[in-house]
Amino acid sequence: MSRKWGSPSMKIKGSYPQIRPMNLRLLLMMGGGKQGRPMCGRYQLDVELESGAELLGAILEADFEPRYNAAPMQMLPVVRRRHQTRSVAPLRWGLVPDWANDESFAHKLINARSETVVEKPAFKAAFRFGRCLVPTTGFYEWKTTGRYKQPHLISMRSTPIFAMAGLWSPWSDGNQALETFTVLTVDPRDALAGLHDRMPVILDPGAQQTWLNPESSPQELTALLQPRRADELKIFPVSERVNSVKNDDPACARAVPVQQSLI
């Protein structure tokens, strides 16, 4: 039975270990949630998901409409390996670890730093048991010039849809059940020069297979957490309409001259 995007999802424990609940305030003090300047806080999926799922070799579990301004705390499509097949289902953006006793800091866990994801309490279990793919056709970043912030859309030159490396986790407080995810980030080196100091980990088809394979070793997995080259990316300024999460239409990704507001 399919579910509409945004509907509550079933809790799926899978092979997650049972860990004593921990307050997320303590988690943040332990270094699990402080991510520095947020990265990949908005993205788009401007494609019919049926064709996108086919490109990613996945089966749809729910209906889907294109998204032009996907934001944290929204239900968004995520690809997971389930029973030897890939499936696409709606998960909420902003990770809540399986063992957390509340969800209040999910908005601080929309990204996970690749350099420390293996040992950080917030992400350690998900790195072992909850690796996933986050399909997208591009992500947004803002370039600051003085007091002005110009949004830009970053996409891949080689393919209209690509996959960001993600982690997911089931969570329940006994009254409600959630499945949530985060996007892994990495130092972009020169790929986003002058735009941002982080970028999402983008996985090619072969790397996607390794990432979703439960038998992959930690060494194989961490080797995938690399930035893309600057010449692989297409970057251009877009409308300030994307600044508001209330706007979710094709105009959000409309190309504009630099420092020109087209709200």
C-alpha cells in the first residue's frame, strides 16, 4: 500500500542496536550536532520520480511531486536498500538518532561531517546500519557579498539527477514513530571556491552500490567521502524566491543576473 509524501511513516528497527536514551543537549555537548555553518540546507528534485527512481534502480513506495525548494523538517524521498532491492520512501530531513529521548534538535542534524561521522554519537549507528541515498537535481548555496546574499543552484554537468550520501534512523517516543535522515558533507576544496566551505558527498552509480551494501567495510565507505571537481559542477545564480521555504515552484531555480532580486 503506497503512502502519500508527508504522511507518518512506520518505525522500522531493522538491525539497529538498542541503546539507552540520551538527551540531545548532552549529545551536542559531545560534539554530535554542532556542524559549523549549515550546508546543503535546501535542494531541489525537479524530475518525475518514476524516471528518477528508474535511474537510481529503485522502487517507489509512495506518490511524489517534483520539489523546487526542499527544506529541513520536511518529508522528502530517500533511497534505501530493503530486502536486496532499492526502494524510495518519504523520510523527514533532520536526523533523530534511534536512542534519543526527544526530537527537539533534529533541525541541527540536517548535515553530518564526513570527517567525523564514524565516531560521533549522533551518527555512529546510522553509519553502520542506516546508509541511504538522497536523490536531487541540484542544491542551493548562498554567496555573501557585503550584506547581500545571492542564492546559487549547484548541479552536475553529467547527469540531470544524482545522489547525495545520506544516513537514516528510525525513532519513536512510544506515541509517534519517525524515520529521519541527514546529508553527509565534505570539504569542497576548490569546487565551491568563494561560495561555501562544505558540499554534499555526491555518489556515482558504482559508489552508490558500495554505500548501500551492508557488507561494505568502514575503509571502503570512508574512501567514498570525497568532494567533486569544480569542472564536474554547474553553478549559477538564481532567484531570491528560493530564500523563503514557503515558495516551492519552478521560479525558485530561475537563473538571474548576479545581485538581481526577482522575487
